[in-house]
Amino acid sequence: MGVNLKDLIPPEAKVEVELKALKGKIVALDAYNMLYQFLAAIRQPDGTPLMDRQGRVTSHLSGLFYRTINMVEEGVKPVYVFDGKPPELKRRELEERMKRKKQAAAKLEQARRAGIVEEARKYAMQASHLTRDMAEEAKRLLEAMGIPWVQAPEEGEAQAAYMSRKGDAWAAGSQDYDSLLFGATRLVRNLAITGKRKLPGKNVYVTVKPEIIELDKLLKALGITREQLIVIGILLGTDYNPGGIPGYGPKTALRHVKAYDDPVKALKAVEKLAGGVDLYEVYRLFLEPKVTDDYRLEWRPPDEEKIYHILVEEHDFNPSRVKKAVERLRKAYRENLKSRQTSLDAWFG
């Protein structure tokens, strides 16, 4: 879920762009975040995910394959960053997520038996679960496509943020705002859902565009430091302290951190309300996350034979569709992945 900073992001700190505006940009994508979005969105009308003849879910592979090709065709240079072992403080949140998914799965069966299609789809999306095997399949597919991926020691978002600070990526890509707390210079949202999307529970479609948030502009607009932003996140609630601190919404959290000359003092003032969570450890996890320099970003020509084997022979994808998509990827690689990096400095200057 991550921290919800939506109501704190002022207009001057964000901008919507067309996907082609990211041409030449290296974006370090939170792989698990992207794959979960594919699992949730790519489904039959009744919520059933795409599956092969053996009943194995393939929605994540379909989304990864076609969405990545769309990005590369527009000149984006994606690198996917995979989660490692989660910090101990995140275990409680992960356990709670599994409970919610099991509850959603039970409601899904009830809705299917009752023939309530819209309800079934809603609960099916909530019950989505990404397994380790799915993540490994995604890595194999990316390698076949010639798209680099990085294994993070812990949080993928932290690693992506580090790569952006280091200058190896222009931005981190995720739907969550945690990347900003981890110090990403820029956050690109909506990359997994760009295009026309149906609003949940409504027969209404909207156009979703990539949204870029620049950390320096955000901090300047709010009049705070990154350390204070981390404290705000803790007050609102993160994956390490779900629920946050009682009584604190976005505005009260902002006022609270500004009332102290030291972010640690702002934490100390509310530690008795933390429900036993070590707020200082949460603060440290965002400020000094475990990351690695053990990666190499290299985009290679796609291997059609390997792609065909994974998607068609192993998972029953349509051969002609895969062949056409590979041709698109090969053409996009020649035209874009070796091209000189362009910029959005006119806006971000």
C-alpha cells in the first residue's frame, strides 16, 4: 500500500505528461508494484485472471510484455528493480495483507456463486497474489526481451530511489509515494496504467497519463526537508507502521513537523502513541535503506526464440500476437534504446 502523500502534493511539484515525453529517460521501475498492477487489472469481465492451459496465472506476464514494449516504443529505457527480503518491521503488514487477500478470495467465491459480475471482479482484484515463481518468470521474460533488471537486497523502491540519486536512472517508477521518502530525485507514477481506464464500479472511462513528481520541488513547496517528509510519512502510516499515529492527517502532520527544529524531536513527541512500533527504526529504514551497487544497466536486442519459448510454448500465448509484438520490440530497440538521452529540463530546470 505504501504511504499516502496524495493530498500533500501541490500542483507546482507535479506534472502530467505524455509517455513520449520520457523519451531517452532511464526509469527504475518497482517491479513488484508494476506486476501487482498487471495482476489486478488484466482480467476477464468476471475477474478471472488470464491463465494458460495448466491453470497458471499469466496476467503478470502479459502486462509486463506488452506494457514494456509500449514504453520502449516511446523511447523509455526501463529497468525493473525486484524486492529482496523485506525488513522485519514490514512482516506485520505483509501478514495483514495476506489476511485481507484471503477474505477477498472468500467474498469472490460468494459473488461468483451469486452471479454478481462487478462484485466478483472487485474482489478478484483485491485477492491478487504475486508468488516467488511469478517474479522469477518475470525476470526470465525480461532477460529474453533484453531489458535489464536489478535485484534489491531489501525494498525495490529503496533501490530504485538510490539509482535515481546516483544518476544511473532519471527517475524511480512506482504507483506508491514511498520512493520520495527513500529519496528518489523524481517519481513517475501511472506507467502501468497509462491510457484509457475504466473507473471502478462505474461505466466511465478516463485517460490516465504519466505523472512526474520532483522531490526538490515538493520539499520547497512544503517548506520542509526530506527528513521531515519521512516523519510526515510515519505520522500518516507506512508499510512499517500501518495506521500511522492516531489523529494525524496530512495537514496536521505537516504542522507537527514544522513545529520542531529536529525531525527526531518530532518523532519523540508522538512515540507514546505508536502502539509499540519503534518509530526511530522506521525513520532509519527510510533514511538509510539497504541498497546495492551490484548491477549493470544494459539493453540488448530481444531474443525471439527465448520469448517464444516462455510465452507460447510454456504459457500458451497466441503465437501470431507474440511474433508481431517481438517485431515491434526489435524495431523499438534499434530506434530508441541506443538513442541519445533527451530531457524534460524545460519544466524541471
